[in-house]
Amino acid sequence: MKKIDLSKDQLQKVILSLLGFAALIYVYFTFFLGPLDRSAASMKASINDLQTKVAASKSEITKEAQLEREAGSATARFAELRSHTPEGAPIAWFPPRMRTFFASHEIDKATARLESSEDYKNPALEKWTRYHWSIELPGAGYNELGKAIADLENAEPLFAVSEVKIHTLPDDPRNQVVDLRVTTTLAKR
Amino acid sequence: MALHLNLLHEEIQEQRQRQRDPLKLGLIALGAIGALFFLYYMWQGYRVLQVKNQLSVAEAEWAKVEPKVTSAQKRATDLSGTINTTRILDDKIHARVYWGPILERIARCVAPNTQIVSLDGMVDAKNAVAISLEGVAAGAEPRSVAEDLRQMLFEQLGKHYPDVSVEFKSLEDLDTQVSIGGSNVPTARYFLKISFQAGTPATADAAAAPRLEKAP
């Protein structure tokens, strides 16, 4: 192997060249190529993220369209159930409605009183309130009463009778004093 | 063989040394490598620009899709809420107790020689119905008339509801007599306690509660 004889001056110059080369490498990778690569990697990650989001959103839109088709009957049913709650405070419209309803079934002087109301604990029913009413019918025939209750149960799907008290009048056995405890589920307006 | 005399030996030596100067050679190498690095840097810069363009396209696409997906998500949430609420309300509707048919069935059981004085009925949270009947039975054997009523109630209600129980709470003879068909007959006062299960109560997560009959 050929031995390279370098003078002191030449050796210094070789070392200087090597130092210059190392500095070039460092500066190039640290201040030029490095930031460029990091920027490219960051942009690629953003592109991947956006592409994932776009793909997911397309499936989300498809699902929503599918749900829209499936929810047709539920939406109509929901609107129908909501329509059973008129505008205004229930205490204002429910008693007159009951009076009119029972009067149409030959039961006069019906009075309805609000006993209590409560919100449902179920979050799905947060826009609905349960009302407990007491309905007094001072003079009702048994058959008329049965027919009226049946019609009311059929006409008002969110109406449920929880208690029935029927007592005959001593002087008028054909008519009874009736006390109903009913629960209605009404939409919050 | 001719003799050559190199009179410029020192100058040639110096020229060779200048040509082999490590610093000069190092600078040339450094310049060459720097040029290569610069070219590579330019190539990388071009690729980054391409990536930037792709990012711009992706951002534009997302900007176009985002409002739609936000509105779709909101609509889907609303629809899911509507479906869920409707299902729960329907469960409640299907699970409620219809009193119309109950009153009708009780009325059908009451023979002309009995009279119901009072009826107290209530339904609890588990849809268990409890009814107290108070009445007067008349006949040659008024207790037997009351028992017929009890059996009839048991039979009729048992056709439609499970776990039917009809029991006398009390049954006592009365001193008073009533006229039925022109003849006076003794009477008895009865208290009947009726209980039965009228369907499954609605629960928030009930998939489908069994549908009860509709009031006639």
C-alpha cells in the first residue's frame, strides 16, 4: 500500500476540508432538507387525515340518506303524537277539552284538575312531560262512562287511566259519581 | 541514450504541489457535493410543492363536503332522537291498560239480580290491575248469586288476562229484602277483590312491548 506523505500544512488543509464537509452536511440536513421533509410529512399527514374525513363523511351522508328513508314512518308518527298537544299551557286547554269530550258522551259537568306534573328521566323524552290529572264526573251512566273511556283511550294515544272510582248515587242508582285519575304525556311547547 | 537535464525541476515540483493542494481539492469536492445537494434539494422542493398542491385539493374537497356532512350529522342525530322517542312513546302506548274493555267485561258479568254499588280500580307501575267491587246480590240464595258473579268474573276476565284472581273480601246477609219479579227475596252484600296482570309495562329500553287490545 502506498503511503501518503503529507506535510504539516497539507494535513491542516485536509482537516480543514473535512471540517468544511461536515459543516456542509450538517447545515444541509438541519436547515434545508430537514424542514422540507418535515413539511412534506406534515402535509402528507394532513392529506391522509382529510381524505379519511372525506371518505367518512361520504359514508355519513349515505347513512343519513338511508336513515331519512327509514325514518319516514317514525317522523310521521312523531308528528302525529306531537299534534295531540295543542299550543298553550295544558292547564288551560285540558280541562275544557275533557268537559267537551264527556259532554259529547252525555256526561255533563266533568271537571278536570291538574294534580302534578313531572319530567321524564329518560333523555329521549326530555321534550315531553307527564301530567297527572283528576277527572270528576258527578253523574254518569255506567254504559256511557265505559263508552266514553274507551273512545278517549282510542282517540288519545298518550292518555292512560291509572285509577277508576265509580260509586252509585243512593238516590239515583242509574247514575254514578266517577273519579278518574289519568296520566297524559304531552310535548313541551 | 541521450542525457536529459531537467533545469526546471523545482518549478515543476511546485506546480505539482499546487495541483495536489488538499485545500483546493477539498474545495472542489465540496463544491461538487454542494451542487449535488442543491439539485437534490430542488428535486425535493418540487416534490413538496406537488404535495402542497395535493393538500390544497384535499382541503378544497373537504371545504366542499364539510357543511354537507355537518348538516347530515345534525339531521341524523335529530332523526335518531325522533325514532328513539317515537319507539319509547309507542311502547308506552302499547303497554297501557285499556279500561274500556275491563268495564265492559265486568258489566257483562253482572246479572239482573245483582247490583254493583261501587267499583274502585287502579293499575300499578307493573300493569297489575286491582279492583274492589262492592255490591248487593238478591235471590232465594243471595250468597249463591254473589258466588255466581265471582265465578263469572273469574271466567270472563281469565279469558283475556293472565294471573286473574277474584276473591270475596266479605260476604254477609242483609236484613233488607228486595222485590224481583213480584216476589220479595233476601239480599247479601259482597266485597270482591279482583286482580290480574294487564300486559307488560313499558320500559325505556323495551324493544317491543306486546300490544294490548284496543278499547272497543
